[in-house]
Amino acid sequence: MTPSTSDTTTLALARMRAVARARWRLAGALTALMICVYFGFLSLVAWSPGLLGRTLVPGLTLGVLLGALVIVCAWVLTWVYVRWANAVYDPMVAEQRAALRVAQTAAQTVASAAAQTAVLTAVPTAVPRTPAVDASTRDDA
């Protein structure tokens, strides 16, 4: 037994929602990680300025290095999201859109076939038939 088009459409929509939830979970996790990195750096600036002022090599302090690493971290997290979106999210979305299009096309085909069947099987209205009158049998002639 094949599933009906409404079941197929419902299933495709449920899968699209699952894909969207996965995207939001990853985006939320990456955002939380970036917030922790950023506010961790700001906390060090606020409460340990002496630590960040230490010179690692002439011309480079720990604060400058960590500030640059915050920026690099943002790039890396962006790269992680783009890689995931290209490898996982985009193919899943394309697959679900194709399944939804197939279900919608099938539903339109079924609706069109049902409409055609309804037109073809409509009972014609009864038209009263009058007998053919021959001129030789008429009374008024």
C-alpha cells in the first residue's frame, strides 16, 4: 500500500522541521561558544589587566595575542558552520524540497484526474424528445 499524498506531504514537512531544528541547535551551540570566548576575553581585560599586559616576546603581549585569537576563533566557528551547512544542511534541504515537490505534483495530478473523472461521469440532463412530425400527417395542412 502506498502512502497518500497528504501523508507524504506531512512527512516531508516534518523532516523539514527536523532539519531546521538541527540547524538551530548547531547555530545556538556555535553562538554560545563564541559568546563564552568573547566574554571570557573581556573578563580577563576587566579583572586581570596585569596578566594581559605581560610581554611574551618584544612587541607582543598576552592581551594582543588573546585578542587576535578571539578574532581567529570567530573565523573558525564561521568555517565550521559553513562546512556543516554545505555538507549536511544543504543536501538535506534539497532532498526534502524535492520530496515535497513530488508530493505536491502527485496531489495536483490526483486532483486533476478526479476533476476530469467528475466531468466525464456527470449524468447528462434529460432532454425531452419531440417526435418528428411529417408534413403529410399534420392536421392543419
